Amino acid sequence: MKKITQNKNLYMLVFIMLMSAACKKDFLNVTPPNQLSADVVWSDPVLAEAYMYDAYKGLVNGGFSEQMLASVSDEALFNHSGRGIDVVNTGNVSPSTTGWIDDSWNWDRMYLYIRTCNTAIDRIVSGNNSLSDQAKKDQLLGEAYFLRAYYYQQLLRFYGGVPIITNVYNITDDLLIKRNTYEECVNFIVKDCDGAAKLLAGKSVDKGRATALAALALKSRVLIYAASDLHDRAKLTAKLSGISDQALPLLCYMSGSQADRYRLAQVASKAVMDADSRGGYKLNLSSPASPAQGTTNHVSVAMGGASKATNVDPAGASELIFAKYFLSPNYAVTPNLYNGPNGYHNWGGNTPIGQLVDDYEMVDGTPFSWANAVAKANPYQNRDPRLYATILFDGANWKPRDKVSGNVDPANQIQTGTYDLVIDGKTSTFSGLDTKNSSIENWNGSYTGYYYRKFTDPDANVVDQNMPQTIPWPFFRYTEAVLNYVEASIELGETSTAVSWLNKIRFRAGMPAVTAVDQATLRNIYRHERRVEMAFEEQRYHDVRRWLIASETLGRKVSIVTITGKFKAGKSLSFPYAYNPTIYDYTYTPSEYNVLENRAWNNSLYFRPITRDEINKNKQLIQNPGY
């Protein structure tokens, strides 16, 4: 099956078509040779479809940027300075100093691709095109509605209400447009999703292109966000004071019932679950998988069917509803290089922090605690199996190091501590190969004691340092819809329904059933479950804001762990080092770290500021509160 990707062959095809069009009689007398007018594009069915390919560029690489959204949440610490992430995490954002903004939600870029979608919609709806196949017209129109809805959703969840633009504006038009209310934006996106779902129903499309199911999944997300506390007037104003009467409708509902909004979210989420005949990946278990199988299940989901590793089930791809796919070697991404251990010559960019690692329960379902002496002595044993699919920690087995770093680690294990080692006949202190004092590479070592594993192909033949991966980015997967359904059910007091579906997710992961039935307890359990299940999937940053708990989560100082290994009495080991608890007494010391960035939450960051440039260009825009 073909994939909609950043594929060199596709662009070569479009180039040939452009040049072919340029050779038509009198063409150069009408349009510059490096451009095509809209009339030319929409007079050719092949060019019209290529135009829709272009509309997908606003998706960029999904969440596989070098700087990840995880690092402005309590999931990760960005390891490199000077990129603007520290500006966000220290609460020093302003309209003139916005800190890091990713292309996947940049205001200018989103409106650029919204305009692309508006052009397609205008041409198809007006009939001003050469498309004769009604099914193809419906498909392209459905894709345009879906992509427009997605790009508006990106703006909405960072900024609140934004100007809704459906016309194809020209440079001479009046572009001074007011922001629409939050409710108007939600209703607009939902309408586009409904339109896309209807038009795309039953359509067989290339992998990576919009489908009816993707439109339903987007609707589910938008409505669960809309029902959340952040957009409830009473709860928002209790948390964030000083919101002007003008700004308030841009951020929340001014009337209506939060319960009614949760009901809409519940119905929308169930519609996704009912429409996907695959039922997600292994969500039909009646009891927990084994711990080892639980880890494999979670790796299989993250790989999306793209890994050739023998222990990864390609059926994990059934979890994906809408994803960005990549073709190697020309247009693939390298999250493995961005985030992998420095002792493998990777960059250690977005490193997991202690708060995330500590939130993975013990395998029996009890909380992990450093205050528990048994757990502290062996903190990475007998934990939630998803931990091993998500995090690389000291002593974790990993890929053959000799493929990139020489024969210095035959055990092929992560080394983030300092250890006794006999070197030249003397006991010395040896710094692990994946630390800031690594003998291999010392500048990209983790500050936190952890590295990212999720979305990194476990195939030993994939050398992270210099090989692009083909792992897809999951914009929407089935489990997100299930979690949205669980959340809405909890808030509506339908706890038995929520528990039933929550346990399906836990059983796949090899975790025991949840038995709590009271709403408050179950809400906390659910939020914890969503955190570990969806780690690094661009959920957490938005979740803690929409639940209005950012000050208790994103505002915490970063937690790290320091590891030392001392010889047991009468034991010793010569180079090369390997993790061995029969030789070493290991000590794990958690602590706060605030050197690279001293995190502090600022309530203004519940909504990002509109940049000073945008405000200066359009005096009709009302700035978000606190800026």
C-alpha cells in the first residue's frame, strides 16, 4: 500500500507535471515559470490531488521534532540550552519573548495551511475545477475539511479562540479579523469533522491520508477538551483571576452545562470505538498479560507495525487511526538520534525526568515510592511493564554498542552511574558510558539519569546514531478514544463503565484490574493511567492544563536520580564494566535539579500569548490574559 509521506519520488512526479504544464502554449506569458496559477492547478485532476498532498505539510513530522512537547511538561528535560524551552518552563513567556514554538502549532504556519484547505474547499464546492469523478471530489473535499479542522484544533488548544477564516483572502483584502469565541471554534471544528466523516465514509485511501475514522477521532479529542475544567467558566476564573470580560468568551463557555459537554464527548468517543472494527490492539483480554508480554505489547503499539525486531508484533499497527509515515532513507526522521544515549553517539535531547519514571506503579498495582526501602534498593525491578517500553535506565539492556562506539561494553547496557572498577590493577571510580563524563562522548549525557526509549526501534540492526527510522507518529490511536470515553464516563458518574474500559488498557499492559468505584478516586487513577499509557505522545502538556493542575505538575522542580555502584566485600571487576548486583551494592539517590532550568509555573501559561507581531498586524486581536 502506498503511503502519503515526504517522498522524493512524489515531488519528482509533481515537478515533472509542473514542467509539462509549463511547456503548454503561451503558459509562460501568463504565469512565472516557477509557479502555477490556481486555475491551472484545478484544471488538471492530477495537479489538484498533488495540491492536496501539499496541504498535509502542515502536519510537519508530528511530534518527532528535535525539541519535543514532552520537555515543556513533567515528562522530560531538554538537554540543550538556548532553544527557548527554558523560557517556557521558567514562566518567562511574553508576546515578544515566546520561547520555543514548534512548526506543528505555529500561528503563521497553521493559517498558511488553513488557507490551502480553504482554497481546495472553495474550488471543489464551487465546481470551479476539472474533477469529474464524484468519489474523488468527495475524497479531496473530505481531506480538506479534516485538515482544516486539525489545524484549527492545534491553534485552539494552545491559544483558545482564534479567528475563523473560511474565505480565500488575497493581499488586498481586509485582514483585520476578530477572534471567535471558544465555543464558536469548537462548533466550527466539529462541523468540519462531521463533514469530513460523511464525505470520507467508505473511501479506501492511501495509508497516512485522512479517513472518516480520523475525523471522528479528532472530534472526540476536541469535545473532551471542550468539556474540561479549563473551559468551564466557574472553574477557570477560580484558577486564573483578572480575565477581562472581552477575553473570557475566547477561553471558555459562557453558558451551558459541563455535564452536557461531557455527554457530547462521551458519545463522540464511543462513535470512534464503534466505527473501528479492529477494536484497537489487544484490548480484548479478560485478565492481565504477563509482564514480559505487557512490555512487548506496548513496544508493538509504539512501533506501529514498522519494526522488524522479532519480538515486535506488526499487528500493533491496528492501534493507529491516523499517523504520519516516513520512508527511509530519504525522508525519515531520527528521534533515536535526537534522544538516544550519548554513549551510542546520540544527542540525549529530551530526557525523561524522575517524576515520570516514579509514576510507573509496581507490577502489582501499588505505587512506587522511594520511601520504600525494598523498592529503593532495586527501583527498576517489578514495575509496570510499560516502563521498560518507554524508559532507558541504568542497567537496562539495549543495542549492540560496538556498532558505533567500539568494543567497550559487551553487555550492551545503559550506564548512567559511577562505579568501582579495577583499572591498571587499582580500584578506581569509573563514569558510565552514558554520563556527562563518558569516555565516548561527554557533552550529550543525561542530567536526569534516564533516556527515552519509546518510538525507538529495538531492532539491533537499526543503528540509532546514523540510520533514520520509519516509525510512524501517532496523531490519533484507538486507545486515546477509549481514554476519552473513560474520562467522560467518570465525570458523568458512570464509574462501572469507566472501570471496565480502563481495565482493558491495563490488561494489555500486564497490570492488574482497577477496583475503585468512587468518582474522585477513579478520576485520579484514570489521570495516572493516561499519563503512563500516552507518555511522549503530546498529551500530557495539554492534559494538565485542561484539568487545571499545571501548578502541581508542570510547576515542580525536575527530579533526577544519581547512581553509584560500590564493590561488595571481597568482590571486584576489571574493565569493561557491566551491571551486576552480585558484585556491586548499588545506591540510587533521587534529588531535585534546577541548574539547566529552574522550573516555575505561571498561570498565564494556561494559554499561550499571541505574538507581538500578530497583535501589531491585527489590532482586532485581543491578547490572552496575563500578557
